[in-house]
Amino acid sequence: MPYFAGFQLKGNWGLSSEVELSSPQIFKEASASGASLLFTPTISLRDPLESDERAYVRFKLISEGPEGAVLLTRPLSASVDEVRALLTQEYGDSKVVLSFAVSSFAEAQQLLEEVGLKPDAYELDANLTCLLSGKGVAYAFEMAKELSATLAKPLIVKFSAASANLIDLERIVADSGAAAIVITPNVVYRIGNHFFRLSTPPWLSTPLLFSLAERLSELDISVAYVVQYGKGDLLELVPLKLYDASYILHWMRWKGSGRARASAAPLAWSSISKKLKVYARKGASYCPYGLIRGEGFVEGCNYCGACLELNEPGLVELAALISP
């Protein structure tokens, strides 16, 4: 059995914090299917686009074709309440990791106090922390050093493969006090208050990860790799793989449209008036929260946007529910 961050695991896969939608249904099925680690979506003190009147979608599919789907997700969109709800669930012998990004150590303390509940481990997203703080990767690892000295549970640090090529891995990992590291090939970026995470296609992400494998194998620390779901035999060589947002498509049994598709990556996330409700017609499905149950208005919707993105045009619409 593999070990990671001091835990003996039941298998070599799990869900990364890049599964941005906080669906207990996804977590429970992943655990039942053998996932060793379940990372919560990465949270900060608040959603940067939070609004009482409008909801911003969290999910977009920007291409589809022979190379598979390419997803765009919105980091930091999950709320403390949503993640707290995930932490209150039972997932058998799967370990649950709380993922967060902050701009300062004081902010980290405040956030963890608001969450309240103790997970099995914590993850600091170094790249999102850099975007929030306006400082470099070295600053994020210095914060990790402070956190690892104060937290009662193991601290895992996640950073991008691109960042790994720019730093002294051996020194910075040793200095941080991290119990393990997670390497992702996916790109995270910020435009104004809009944060984006782009899942890179397999032909680009797999070579990028394996180019680091030799360097990382020399480190005296556990390493996990963020990968797309079921993409290529090479991934079987990875000691521990954490699936990204592509796992959402697998969980919903999404088959794709069978045709090439491409749309521009947005520079700002689209918003929906909270006065509108999602109306599903016969044949609609693809809700990560399992809320579409036949034709009619969808109750309890959090406007993640997955159903609008994945169902055939016309099957899911936004409508106003007018009372006399």
C-alpha cells in the first residue's frame, strides 16, 4: 500500500482540489470506488465574486475533440459553508484534505478558525496564494513553514509544474516543513477579481509532469500528481495521481457530443441573476449535485453552470418563476 503525508493509503488515486464543485455525491462515490484522498475545493476567506444579487458560474468546457475535453474552472468559488458541509460527511477510510489559499499567515489563521472542523490534513495552494498576495513562490513556501509549525495535522503544499522548474526544489521543500507535495500541470491565472484554472490537454500535461519525475524522485518527500481522468497508460507509473475537474465529467457519465467543439476561454466569468431559476426539460441531466430529477424547475441550484454547459441546447434554460 502507498504512503502519502504519513498516511497509509488504500490505492494510488484520489480527487484533487481542482475538482472545484463541492458535491458530497461526487465525494461519496469516489470514496466508494477506491479513492484514497479527497481534497476539498480550494477556498479563501471569501469568493472574490460573491454577490447577493448575481451568481457566477464555476465551470466551463472550452473544447472537445480527439484529445478529449479541456475544462476551465473557477478557483476560490467554494464557500466556507460548502466546504464545512463536505467535512461533516463520512467517507469510509478515505482521507479528507482541506485546501486553502491566503494572502498572509494571519488570514490563514482566520480562515481555519471559520472552518472550525479538523480535516485529516491541510493543503496550501502555493500558486493561488501567490496570486492573492502578489508575491512569489518563495513567499508561499515561507508561509507553509509557519503553518506546518503550528498545525496539528500534516500540511501538503501544491504548486505548478512550471513553478517547480524555477525553484530549488530540494531546499525549498525541506525548509517548508511540508509533509508532502502535489504537482499540477494545470494553469491558474487572474484577471481583476476573476480567477481561472485551465485543465491542460493530455499531450501537453503528461510530458510536463514526467519531465519532473526524476528530480522529484530524489526528494525525501511524498509526491502526488494532478492528472486528467483516464488519460494514457503512462499515468499508471505515477505513484499517486489526483484527478482534476475532468473527474466531474466521468462521474456524471458524460459522453460528449461526438463532434469537435471549441469556444474562447473567457476573460471574465458570466453571471446569472439570482431571480432566475434553472428549468430542465425532458432528457436533461448532467448536474454534479444530482438535482435534475425530470422536467421542471431545479430546486437548490447554486448556479455552477455545469448543466448549462453540458446538456444539449434547449434542454436546460433560465426562467423567472412568477407568482400571481
